[in-house]
Amino acid sequence: MFGVVGIPVTSLANRAVAAGIRFLAFHNEQSAGYAASAYGFLTHRPGSSSPSLAPDAGGCYLDLPTDVLHQTISRIGSIPFLPTPMGKGLISDTHELSATAARSLAIGRCDVAFVVGARLNWLLHFGEPPRWSKDVKFILVDVSGEEIELRKPHLGLVGDAKQVLDLVNAEIKDDPFCFGKSHPWVEAISKKAKENVAKMEMQLAKVVVPFNYFTPLKIIRDAILAEGSPAPILVSEGANTMDVGRAVLIQTEPRTRLDAGTWGTMGVGLGYCIAAAVAAPGRLVVAVEGDSGFGFSAMEVETLVRYQLPVVVIVFNNGGVYGGDRRNPEEVTGPYREDPAPTSFVPGAAYHTLMEAFGGSGYLVGTPEELKSALAESFSARKPAVINVTIDPYAGSESGRMQHKN
């Protein structure tokens, strides 16, 4: 159970512990709720969140059928697949049929899209032109009939994803549909993906100091991959930090990525970290956080220390939301013009000392050597740590425009 103690939860928490149920006490109810949802996602069992102001509890989880997806990919044969962010790793990002690096081509020119465990929301551009072809036919698998009715796909299949895919596999078992690796569509996706990966690697090969986003993310990517299997569980939130990280950081195993997901909600980070550490005891958990996203739940670093959880929190510190003061001169006017910009934080904020204040390890880094050293030490220790990474305030850009339905 995850919750915030106080009347009437204190007695519930004590009795739960006495009955053999683990209760993790948080500072913030929102973080406890996020932890419950992430615990369910990772374990296939609903997590329970107990807020301090009400006696009821709730939790949710989403079951994505990893093994069945592998069967479907192999039996249907050489059909490219595109994971949404929380689905990365269900089938490895390095799989030869992964279209992640050729996303625009994949969704822009496909004739049929078989959508399983995801919805046609802003992450998939609502299934609308111009990102998608106006002639594309969607086959949606969803537990909600209302969602099928709302999207009006060419074909809607209402049911549990695993059960639906089991039925599909049984139906095509003796007569599988197969493109083959030499099919023009498969070759086009593969060619584009390789080209884009090569471009990304060229970008990542540039060592930029003061840090942009690519240089530290490459170092973090390589450090995580070096851990081997079982892979660390990655948690990510932020604007530029999460957006760029989705392209750079690689997931090779199922349920190893937790981020702001469908709603783009900030504040999920530390709650997700705690849930991941509890759901997978002994497994390293790595959070890559923007400084604004980290601020939503930063006090939960005390919770990490209190329970001695193997969580390393990496904060990309660029001095504010999107990078601090981005105002034009004509915007700096009025009686409160001497106030800092609404998007600005205290320059050089020492986030690492917050962890140190509670007995954890803190690192301030601004060069590749410093970051590599901090990652090696903290990953090896598997103790609560915060790595405060200084980022050039002008390296990022504003993201999330209303006209894009985000």
C-alpha cells in the first residue's frame, strides 16, 4: 500500500503492517497515487493508494501482453511495429522491425494500423491527417466500447488485449500473413530507420559543454545499457528532458520505462521510482528528470532514503521551465517587471544537496567526466542518490502547443 499517514489512515497503516501488508508512507498524496498505478503496471496486480483525507482506496494497472505481441509479430511476419512511449521495450527498441526511428514514414504511409494497448490520442496525432494518410484503416483493440465508438475505426475489437491477440494468433496459425523482409514497405521502413539512427548517432557523437541535452543523455544511455540484464527501470518526466530522452534512451526489456505517458502529467517521477523499486526488489531504478518535473515531488527523496531504495535520480538543471527567462524585451514591463520570469527558477539550484540533507548521495556535474564518474559510483552503490546535471539554459525549446492538441 502507498499513502500519506494522518487521521484516519494512521491506524489503517499500522494494522496493514501488522497483518503483513507493506505500507510505504509518502509526503504527498499525488505521489502515492502515482506509485499505486505504476506498481500495478509493473506487477499486473492493482496497487492501493490510501489518501489521508478519505478512507477509500484505489489503484489501476494496464496489462500489455509482451509474449503474445512477440507471437503476433513473428506469425504475421515482417510487419513493422511502433511502440508508444510507455510501450517501449515490450519488444526491444533494437528489433529489426522497430519503426521508432522511422515514425513519420510509418504512420504517414501505412494502409492499415493495428493498434493494441494504445489509443488514438495526441500521442498518435488522433489518427488524423496530415500525420496519417487520409485513407488509412485502423483496427483498434480496446477494453472500452466507448473508445471504439468515439474513434470509429474501420474495425473495432472490444476485449482484453491478450485474449484478443490469442484469438488472432489462433485464427492465422495455419495461414499466416507475411510480407517478408524484402517487401518494399519493410525495406523502406528499415532504410529510413537506419538513416535516422545514423543521423542521431552523429548528433550524439558531438561532445557539447556546457551540456545540451544530447551529450548527457548519450552518457546516461550507455551507462544504463552497460548494466545488462535485468535492465534498470527507467523513469522520466519533463519537457525537453523527456521528449529528447524518448529518442535517445533505449528500452530492450518489457516494463522498463515509466514516463508521463498519455496525459503528459508532471509529478509522476518519484512516485513511479518508489513503486518500481518495491515491485522489483534489488533492481536499479534510474530517473531522468527535468528540474521542473522533479520539483513536483522532490521531497520524496526523503522517502527513498528512509526505505533505502536503489534509486538514482538524475536532474537536468537548466534553471527553469524550458530554460528560464525567454521573454522578449517588450514583455518585461509593468509594475512587477523586476520579478523573475514566471518560467525561471533560482539559478544554479543545488538539488543534489536536498538528497544529502537526508543522508543520501549527491553529485553536481557539468562535464562528461564528472557525469560518468557519478553514474558509475551511484549505479554500483545502488543507494539513493541525486545527480544534479547543469544544462545550458538555452539548449532546450518550448514544447506542448495547444494548436497541436497537446
